[in-house]
Amino acid sequence: MIPDQNETVKQCGIKTGWEISETESHKLAKILLKYHKKKEDLISLLQEIQEEFGYLPRNVLHALSREIHVPEHEIFGVATFYSQFTFNQPGRHKIRICLGTACHVRGAVGILEELQRNINTKPGSTSKDGEFSLETVMCLGSCALGPIIVMDGDYHGQMTPLKVQRLIEDRQKEAGT
Amino acid sequence: MRLRSLIELEALRQSILQKKDPNKPCISLCSGTGCHASGEKKVQEAFRNELKKRGVDDKVEVKSTGCFGFCQFGPNVVLHPEGTFYHSVRVEQVPDIVEKTVLKGVILEDLLYTDPSTNLKIFHEKDVPFYAKQMRNILGNNGLLEPTNIEDYIGLGGFVALAKVLGEMKPEQVIDVVKKAGLRGRGGAGFPTGLKWETARRSPSYPKYLVCNADEGDPGAYMNRSVLEGNPFSVLEGMIIGAYAIGSAEGFFYVRAEYPLAVKNIILAAKKARERGLLGKNILGSELDFDVKVIKGAGAFVCGEETAMMASIEGKRGMPRPRPPFPAESGIWGKPTNINNVETWANVPLIIRNGVDWYQGIGSKTSKGTKVFSLVGKIKNTGLVEVPMGTSLRTIVFDIGGGIPNGKALKAVQCGGPSGGCIPASHIDVPVDYEGLKELGAMMGSGGLIVMDEDTCMVDMAKYFVSFTQSESCGKCVPCRIGTKRMLEILEQITQGKGINQHIATLESLCATIRDGSLCGLGQTAPNPVLTTLMYFRSEYEAHINEKRCPAKVCKALIHFEIDKDKCTGCQACKVRCPAKAIDGQPKKPHSIDQNLCIKCGVCQQTCPTKASAVMRLDNLSTEAAR
């Protein structure tokens, strides 16, 4: 079990930064219950962990490796291969921008640049104040509304750089008040 | 209740049909992702509340159905039994619709679709030009049923094909019918489905696996999603028939995680089918055992390739492997595996139910049946279009799609996603089928049609697709991994105005190497967007390289913005909004842009209240001409 392994690490007095807290351990155990702990379930397991934690925390992956008997490097190999997975803690507002072809021909690149300027963040990372995280997706399948961004689950279609400025301003005002 | 025989299924169908009152008013709302993004959920709630408020919620049914396909005008609503079609419905309009149309039968003309060519109002969905020229075999039922309501599906003739197969046909006969019908894989390459099934059936080892490929990774394509979201039982039925024909007991749905609604609906549909005894042991009292598992893809385009998908199902990095052995001989865990696309599976029940002759009568000489396309980009009627194979591109773009918005001219249609090619406007009369598109250097792909107008830069487009394949390349083969990177670098240089004459020749030789030296379809077809744009739009490449000019005024390094001093009113709108503080000028006096500070984002052009007339987007040549 996970706590035992943590104990050993603690007893040796090694600080690895991989220790897993009790709540984290509970969350992981709950996810593991649903699966057979087989290698074929790895992607589904990672998906559930990301859903639960919002990202793939280093220490949880370490614990997962012990539990399902798959070496950590293999877990990382799979997790880095698929673009769905992220290793960064997401911001308070999650922004996803569609860069599908339909959005591209309608000017999605300009929208992305404007977004980056306004929230000071690169795709795949979170702004320093923890307010916004930015993610790019290849096609959300809402091509009629392109260029489109999704902020906290709300779709904002037919975006223009100007609309981006207003949208971010609104969120920043909300945070300020 | 579990159905234990074919007779019980038929009895259930009869009872569903008897219970159904064809005259009961029903409000059908499209709840596909497109309409959902346009606010369908709120409209639906408003309808329910309004009906409740008036105490008629038991007399009028509210149904949220699958995608209607007319995404441009969402949220779409059809009022049965009359079949009145309202588009772009807003929450504020709901009380009016209930009060007048639902209760009194008065039609609200403002909400009807207006035919742009005749300016006439259209009452019924089927008369809208967008629908009139389509043949909606696969998508047709989407608007009539609640996606995860199995009784709706059975009431509309669902599982009739399965009953026929189980009751009257041998597995070999089923394969024979699919073969004779001429069904070809809808995922891209167009391999005959019957042949694939036959190989899998003949393969001696057990167990055998079936896979439904719903990893629709092509950017700008969403037909498979709509089928899974709107009519998941039809795909399931196709797969159960396939299981009977091939002799398989386990199937997988590999669905993109980016399609949460599709994932949800197929899981629910499988659960309902299991409860009814349509999945699991002894399906409908027969010898057939079959069940499915839903797997969420994790966002890798290459997993659409069958060998990569199998690796992904096994929980590994989704990297392709050489063929042979083909999946039909050695697939998932080394066992025979048959992979078909969502649309291919959905075609199977139709063929069984309506017969070979019916299916043979639709489509062109070599490509039979219908094909669903997602028509997107610079087009008036964005949406899903289903037409018989061999329909001309002109019909799809102009008659169904309504042509290009804002009075612009058509430049090209990109077909087949990152593996496909650009078809120039001069070839607009090409019949759209597997062979017709291949001749032009494009390919059917899964059916994404991206329309581009004169404001689209073809070099930029090629760069877009190469950057896509470059980032999605799994890295196994050197030509694909490094070749696409080098291509991208060259295209970037060209679009930045650093192109040299040698670049075109280098691109061409890279294309040949990548095409010939890659293992899987991703690499082999990655050069297509570059090859076709070079073939049909070479002059644009040359303009970028020789004149340092982007004719479509897209490539930022080759354009700049200027303010027309005669038109500028000095309102300061652009100055306030300019993110680079590059605009200077006193109120009520003409402004100017400092070219050294300008980042060419175009915000000034959008903010200009005189609508882009004071701010000009110029390329090098037009500046010289202006001077």
C-alpha cells in the first residue's frame, strides 16, 4: 500500500518531494478500485487522475507506479505522448482555444496572440498569479462559431482580438472586486 | 426488460408504435455540440419552464435530439407535428413561441429561415435549400430521436437489420451482402469493408476483436461525433451485426476525449442495450455473445491510424507498426482485430435493411452510398452535409453551403484534413468520391471540407497543416519526424519573407522523401497539403519568395497597417485599444501608426468605427502603388 512506502521514505529521512498526503492517497486508492491495476488501463487511470487532481502531480504518478507495477519512466512515456495530459496545476480560469482548420482560416492565430498578451501566459501553462491557464486544442468541433474559445466551460464564439480584450478585462474586474 | 427473442423485439416495437400519438405536439431541439455552444441548454430550460408555467407540460413534449447538421443557425428547433422549423432561437423568444406557435398554431415569420436567393420564408426543415439537395441516410434520424432513448430507436425501425441477420442469415451471407453492396471504409482510404471482414473471419485464432474508430482527429471535421452523439444505437447495431459476421465477442469504441457528449452517449446507449439483452450473452436469444467497452482517446492524432490505435488500446504510446501482419490477422494483443470507422458501422444496418440493390443505386460507379461531410470555413451554411458519393463539389459548396460570405470569391476547398489536399476553384466541378479526389492530389479522408476564400494565404495554409502533422508525428520514422520539421522551417522562412529560390525545390524533394520513407498514413500523406498548394498555387509561393509579398495579406511579416488620413475622424478608438501603444494622434485629428512599434494584430482595423475603411491592411506592392 502507498502509506507503507511513504513510511519507509520518511524513516530513512529522505526528502524526495514525492511523498503523498493522506487525502491524495485516498483519492488515488478510490480511482484504483475501479480498475484491474493492469497496464492496459494506464491511459484510463491517468485520465481519471487528471480529472480528480486537475493535472498529473509528480508524487501521485510516483505512487501509481508502485501500485500498478509499471516503471515510472513508462508512465511518463505514455503521459507525455498524449496531448490531453498536463503536468501543471491549472489556473482559476481555464481557457481553451481552438486552433482547428476552420478556426484557423477565420483568424484563430490572432486570437491566440491577443490572449497571450492579455494573460501573459504561453499555451500549456498557467499565469504567474494563478488566474488563467491556457490550452490549445485542435478542433472543438464547433466550427460554425469559429474562432472559438472556451472559458470555464462557456463557449465564446466568433472571437475577435477586441472581444478577447473585453472578456479578459471582465474576468480581471471580477477578480478585483 | 430483457428481450429474449426476435418475436419479443417485434412485439416491443409494435407496442411503442401503438403508444405513440403522432399528433401530440413535440418541441425538438438540436442538442449537438454546435447548438450547445450557441446556448441550446438555456433555450431548452426556457421551453420546459414556460410549458410548466402554462400548465401544459404534460400535453407538449420537449425532446433534445441529435445534431440537425445546420450548425450555422443554431440553436435549431422543430415543432412537431407540423414540422415548423425555427432557427437561431433565443431564450427571450421562447414565451412567444409557446404562446403563439405551440398553443395557437400561429407561425412566427421572423424565426423562419429565409432563402437568401429568393427572399422567401421557408416553413419546413426539408425545404431549406441546405437540406433539399442532401440525402440524409445516416443523419436523417438524428432530429427524430432522443439519442440515448432505445425505444425511440426501436420505434424508428432500429434493430430490424439485426433481427434479420440473426433470424435469416449466415455470417458468410452477411459478409457477402456487405461486399456486394460495395461499402468502402469511411475513415479515409476507402478499403472495401466486406473484404476486411472476410479476412478477419477467416483468421484462425481467437478471440477476435472489433473496434469502432471514433478518434476523429482531423481539425475541422466532426461528422463522426455527430453520429455518435445523435444516433449511437445505429453504430452499435452495425457493430453487433459485424460481430455476428466476423465471429467476435468483444468490441471497443475508441472515442476522442475532446468529445465528452459522444463519450457519454455511447456509454449510456451501451448500457441500455445491455439491459434489453441486445448486448451481452445470447443476444435476442441467439448464440451470439457480444459486448463493448468504451475507451477515451487522450489526444493523439496518430491514434486514428489502426496499428497506433491498437497500441493505445493496449495502454501504450500510440505508435504505428509495420504491416503486415495486418490487424485482421494479428491486432490487439496479437489477436485478429477488425477496425472500422463510425460512419462505416452506421452504414451496415442500412444495407442489411434496405438490400444490396438499394445501396448500389446510390453513389457513383466506384463509390457507393452516401458520405457525410463537415462543411466549414469561409462558408455561409456551416454544418454537416450528407450527399450521395459523386456529387459535385460545386453542389456542396454553392447549392447546399450557400456559397462564400461577404461577397468574396472562392479560392480553394481543402479536403481530407492534414492528409488531404487543396482543390482549387477551377476544379470545383469534380465529383466527390474516392477516385475523383485522388486524381486531384487530395483524398476523401474522413470528410472534412474546409472552404477558403480569397483572403486565405495558401502558403500559410500549407504551413498550418505541416505544423499540425509535425507536432502530431509520433517520432518513430526519421523522414516524418525530421522531414516535417525541416518543411515547417522552410515554410516559416517563406512566410516571414526570408524565402529563397532554392526553397521550392527543397520542399519538393522533402515531400517525396517523407511520402516514400514513412511507415504509416500520417507520414505518407503529410506532404499532400504542400504538394497540392505547390501544384495549384505556385505563384503564391513565388510572390512570397521573389516579391516578399503575401497576395492574400495574411502573413504578418509581409504586411503592415496604415491609417488613411483622409478618412480618419480622430475618434481615438484604435488608440485606446492598441495593445502595442503604436497609434498616436490628437483627438479629432488624423492618427498615425508607428510601424516600429506595431505588432500587426489588426485590433485597430476592427475597432475603427468607419469599419475598416480608415485602417488599411497593405502588402509591399500596394504600398508602392499607393505612393
